Amino acid sequence: MILSIRYLLSSVSIAKYWAFRMRFNAIMVGNTAYGKIITVVKKSSHSRKLSVYSNLSHNRKAKKDAAARSRAQYLATLPKNPVKRLLYRLHPKRFWGYWFSKRGAFMALKVAGIGLLVLALLLGGLFAYFRKDLDSIRPDQLAKSVQSTVTTYLDRNGKVLWEDKGDGNYKLVVPSADLSDNLKKATVAIEDKDFYKHGGVSFTGLFRAFFNNLSGDSTQGGSTLTQQLVKQVFFADQASNRGLSGIPRKIKEVILSVEVERMYDKDQILSLYLNESPYGGRRNGAESGAQTYFGVAAKDLTLPQAALLAAIPQDPTLFNPYNVDGNAALIARQHTVLDDMADQGYITKAQADDAKKVPILDTLRPETDQYTNIKAGNFVQMVRSELQSQLGATTVGQGGLTVTTTLDLDIQNKLEEAMNTEFNSGAPARYGFTNGASTVEDTQTGQIIAMMGSRAYDYPGFGQVNAATAYIQPGSTIKPLVYSQLFQQKPAGAANFGSGSKLINNDITGIYGAPLTNANGDPENSGATTIRTGLANSWNIPAVEAMAINGVQPTIKTIRALGGTSYCTVGNDTTVQLAAAIGGCGIEQVDLVNAYASLGRSGVYKPQADILKVTNSNGDVLKQWTDTAGTQVVSPQAAYTVSDILHDDYARTFVGTHRTGMYIPGVDSAAKTGTSNATNAAGSPKDIWMVNYSQALTMAVWLGNPDTTPLHNNATSIVPGQMLDTVLQYAYKTNYQNAGKWKPGDWITQPAGIQRIGCSAGSTLKVVAGKPDQPCGEVYPSYWNATQGLMNVDFDSATKKLATDCTPSSLKVTQSVIKLPLVSSVAPNQALYIDPKGTYTLAGSLTDSVGDCSNATNTLNSQAPNIGKPIATPNGGGTYTVSVTASPNGSNTIATVTFTVGSVAYVGTGDGSGTYTVTNVPTKPTAGTDYATATDSASNQTQPSYF
């Protein structure tokens, strides 16, 4: 409406102006006609100049007026409404004439200028709007965002044990120098040929992507490599947004792409792209694809291999080389890559043709699971589980960690070689074991340097089950830890012990609660024996007595404090009694090894370690091992006394000297064996053990069956010996000696205060004849003395039990003994009496039932026969031979010797003075209940003696 009014006003003014001019001209003509004289005044030169300028001004004005008149006439022909006027101009009859005229061109330029200005303002507004959403995204941190998601486990020397790719997509990242030049060129050729020319954004591609998004189509070809990198790193979760919903993401991509180009050079951007892009399946990053498909590093890719990898990111699912259905399309795209490389001058046409001829899919490595190449699998999985508990499952699951473990791959390889040799021998079939486990620890640091949790990690059925961390009975290997408590300093007035101290090796059913025998050649009821002999030959009865003296719970507490933290902690084992002294409950092998290592550290406990350092993708240290002083659990003297016994190869009289694995030639070490008996197969062990340790290394081996099936054919604990010998010979004499961690002659330092008793005279210890590599004398702690804890007690010389008021004075004997209170749920109030000199054998603490006053009617006099202590010897097949020595007193003779076993009397055979015997007794005599009786033929007096 306003335009119409202005138009009418302008039209009226122009009409009036021309009417006035026409009237003025007519008047002038009229004046001339009527003869009016007009005086003409001659103008000066100055007037002429003014006239020239006036004429020029007049001409310009005339032209302007003419133009205005023409425009007015033109506007008068147009519709008054602006919209109708626009449509009028766009009419086909008038379109070309107007828009290609000077006036139309000028109008078009004005419209275009205004449109561009509006568009610029619009885009600026959009950029400003979406830029606020990017404040949390820092393009300068892009390189830190492109990091490996694979957690790499290394041995202590940096050798790869395993690459944990997780359960989802994974990514390996390498520096630009480790990416093939072929791959870089192939990627640029197929994905972004103008990569080195643009500044991060291709406007032609951008507009194409814009219109495709509007229509909901894909945006293939619309993004530069920089934009694709930004999308993969920052907007992977929005990449599926298409159509109008994808426009905000695209704008953000453009903004960040420009900033990324400003912060990084082209090679950095290309390297980041190659490390981030998907290459089929779970594999992200060119390094992942190169290793998976071709078994080579990305820097070593050939031209055909590089072209194949470069073809994959466009459609990783279809072009996954392991997707057979997509192989034809993959090869076609690989050929396109090669052609584009040739067209863009990266390679020659001949090179492209040659590369196409290579049957590249035939060279692919077979698809495998991520455990295929794992080294020390049980150990690595143990470390991974530990990290999950310490750092959290999320941190470990995200990956990108570098875990440097304590493992020494060289020693690990030697251990696996020894295990393979063991199971390739005839021993498994002969003795009936199907599995094994072993742990090797650096004694001084507590670091595990080798471990096998099974015979082989890939063994069917149970290979991935870690027996080194399983709860298994250790048998007699627990005994040295029991004795370490016994050798601790006792309260004032109580007896202390050393390797030469005596323990009773007779029947202790009344204390233990069940019949208990010794293995390894000990004759039953052999009397007092030194601890050195009892421990070195792994006899059960002295070990039980040692725990009974210490107390069950105090001893178990010490075992756990030394490192055996899992001992007697599962199920009914938590209420175990004296059976714990001989391995009657379970323990994890790794714990047992660390407890032995504590002995090698002179009684100092250190936490066992399997990790040296953990860093994340940014190089931040998440966990690092540091050595500690440790905790003194048992005194150095107590620990050394145990080690000295187990170091004494000559003390293993019944086990045998120089046994392989227990004795390492050229190496000073201590060793102990163990078996745990099966409940369903008398005499047959279900587990066999051997442990060897020193101040440098500690190693344990277990052999058995996953289902605890008993072994057979007299399987003994010396079977694992060859494994220990193989590994320790190498570990000491090659690995540790070369590293300066050990040299021949090294042994645990004897602590101050140790007493060596039994050595020959002289200022220095002298070796015993026949034992050139063993120091002489028994070992006693400084707090031991020969008289401490002694007391005088009367015993019955016939029954070897405490005498009573009714015991005949002729049978009473006073003996200086050590009274040891026993902690036992079976006989809580009993005491054990031990002759420290071993000249008098004491059977136990039960009161002399024969000398009890309640039996006074059967009074014995000096003419009663002399009778020894009866013994029972297994015949095999469940029968026993029982025997006793009997002799007359005075001039009388022995009439009969009768054995009462289970209320059944058996008459022994003999010659009247000497040994009397009964064979094939079907029941083993019970100590303290069954007995032998000798009868005097003249006076008919009898003298009983209890088993």
C-alpha cells in the first residue's frame, strides 16, 4: 500500500513538471512573435566558463530527467502490488527481457547480495548455537582420544605375553612411523583425494551431504578424512542419525574439523584416522587389521595388503575379509583402490595390475580366538582377575592398559618345557596323574617369575582351570611351617627346641584321636627321634606332637602369617585339629610357595607380587610395585633351623640322599616332599608335591588329578623331582647367575646366636666325615639350653607309663624329662614326657593302669617276668605280626606270652626267653587298650605291657 501511494505521488509531480515546462516554452515563443526586444548582454570569459559547467549540469540533469521519465512511464505500466509486479516480471514473455537487461541484472545482484548476507548470518547463528554444545570437546586432545583399547601384558623384560582385546571392538594404536606408506596413499586415494588440499571441509561434499540428509539418504562421499575422524572419535554414538536429525551432528563435525586442521598437520590427522578406523569385525586401527589378517605389523604391509585394508572402512561389515559373502565386493573395491592410486599418481598402472593379480584372500590367516597366542595363560588370567578387583572391572574392560608383570618368560619357557617332558614320559600313565601345576617365586622380592596352573593352558577340559590357585591338600609339605613355630622362643621355664631335640615316635592315638603311622621307612614305635630325622624323613607322629605342643590355632596362625593365607580356610577345614600338622586341609599353591619363601627370607613375610607396573593409554601410572622390608613372623633362628634340616641331604636316610629335585647339584637349597592320602584308597596318595627353596628362588610342583582320583602303583612324592631339577638348574646357573642374583656357594646366612652342638673341637665348624657339603652339629637357637624345662618324674619301667603309688618300687624309675602340655580336643589334659637325651624311651602320658591300686590283688613281685613294649608290623593285606621281648626274672622261666588284641587272645610262639610272635592278626592293636602278658611258669605271676 505504501509503495502504491509513493508511486502515485511521484507520477503526479512528474506530470505537473512537464506541464509547466510546456507552458513556459509557449510564452517564450509568444514574446518573440510580438516583437519584444530582448537585450543580449555580452558575457565575459568567466561567464562562458560558468555557461560550460551549466550546460554540463543541464545535460546530466536532462539525462536524469529522461531516465526518471522513462522509469515513471515503465512503472506506470506495472501492477501496483509488489507481489503481482514480481510475478509480472517472471512471466515467460517478459522474463528474459527483464532479467537480462541492465536493470534486471542490477536487481539480481542486489537480491543475491542480500541473500548471501542473510545466509551468512544464518550460518553464523547456527555455528554459534551448536558451538556451545562443543565446549566439553577439546580438539587439541584428539590424539589422546585415539588410544589403544587393547591391554597388553608383558613379562618383566618387556616381552609380550598376551594382548587382551576384550569382548567388544578393540583398537591397536601405533605411531605414524609404524604405518605403511602404501596404506596412507591407498586410504587418501579412495577416501579423500583432495585431502592435502582442503582445510578440513569439502564444501561440494558438504552440500551433497546436506541434500542427501534432507532426503534421508546416506552421506557417502560427503565427508573428508578429517570429518570422518572427528565423527568416529566424538560422534560415534550419533553416526546413525540421518535426515534432518543428522544436520546438527554434521555442523558440529564441520566446526571441529576446521579446528582439528588448525591444530594438527596432515600426517598426524591421517595417522589418527588409520588408528581409529574400523577394519572389519571387532578390529579397529590398521595395526589390528594387519596383525589379524596378515600376521604382520602395519608398517610392513605390501601394496596388495594395504589396498585391501584401505577398502574395508567404507563398509566394515560387508568387507570383513572373514565374511565370505562379501569377498567378491571386497576384491572389487580393492581393485578400485588400486586404480585410484594409479590415477592419482601414487603408483604406476603396471604396479596396480600386478597387485590385482595377487590372490590376497588366500594369504589371510585363519580366524582365531584371542587366547590362541597367549603365553603363561593361567598366570596372565590370574593377573587380569587381580586387576579387575583392584582397579575395577570397568577400567580393565575399557582396555588400553600396559601391564608389566613379574614373570620371566625365559624361566617360564623352561618350566613349560619341563612340564611337557613330564607328561610326555611314562610317569603319568604309570602313576595315574593327569594334571600338574607349578609356581616359581623370587625369594627376596616375593615376585612370581614363572607359573603353570595346569599341564597346558589349551589342554581340553581343565587347561584353563588354575590349579596353582586351587584349594588342594599339601600333605607333608606343611610340616616345615609347623616346626618353624616349634622353634620359636617359649615362655620362661618352658623347653625350647632345636634340630637335635627329641620327640616321641610312638603311638599317640590317645592324643591324635585316631591311629597314626609314619611313612618313609620308619619302624613303628621306634621311640624317641631327633627333629632333624623326623622332619627330613617326613614322619607324621613328631609333626603332630610339634603342633600339639604349639597349639593348633597358634600354629595355623603362624602358617598364614608366613604367607599360607588360605590354609584351613574352606568348609570343615576351619575346625581342623591336629590333622593340620600333616596337611589335613587345603591351601593354594601360590600361598604355600610364599610361605616357604618366608623361610628363605629368614622368617620375613613379604606380600606375593605378580605385577610390576600398570599404565593407561595416556602413560599415567595406575599401579606400581615397590619392595617392602616385610614382617618378621618367626625369628631368623627358628627359620634357619628349619632350613638347615631341609638343606641336610644326608639326614634323609629313609627318603634317600641326592634325590633329583631335592638335591640340585652345585646349588645349596632346601627341599621337602609331600603326599595327601585318598580316603577311598588306602595307601594311595591323590596328590604328590615337592618344594625346593633357597635365599634366591622358591619352587613348588604338584601332580594329581582334577577330580581327585587316587594315584596308583606306589606313586611317591619324588616323581616331580625332574621338573624341579630342569627348571632350577637353568634358573640358578643361567638366568640368576648371569643377572648377578646368585653365585655358587650362596646359602641362607646363619643368624647370630645359632648354636652348633656336636661339632668337633676347634674355633671353626668342621664338617662331619662323609658329609663334605653339610656343616656339622645340630642347630639350636640362642635361647635353647639343655636343662630348661626339665623335671624329675617317676615312671613304670615295664609299662613306660607314669608310676602310681601301687607301682612296685622295683619297677619305678626316676627320669629327668621335659613335660610338654598337649593341646588336643581328644585328650586335652594329657601331657607328653620326653627324655631330651634319648636314653629312655617314653611312650606317653597315660597313667600306669597295671600299677593302678584298683588292680592291687594282682600284686607283682620281683619274680614277675620282664617284658618289653609290644609292637605291630603290617604284613600287607590288612593283617599284622605282633611281637614282644620277654625274659624270666631270676631262676624262673616264661610259661606263656599272650597278646590281647580287640578282646581276642593270641598265644605267642617263642623259645622261653627272647622274642614271642603271633602272625596274621586281623586287627591292628590299639595303643593303651591292647596288650601282651608274660606269665612266670614257677610262681604263675604275670606282667602285662600295653601297645
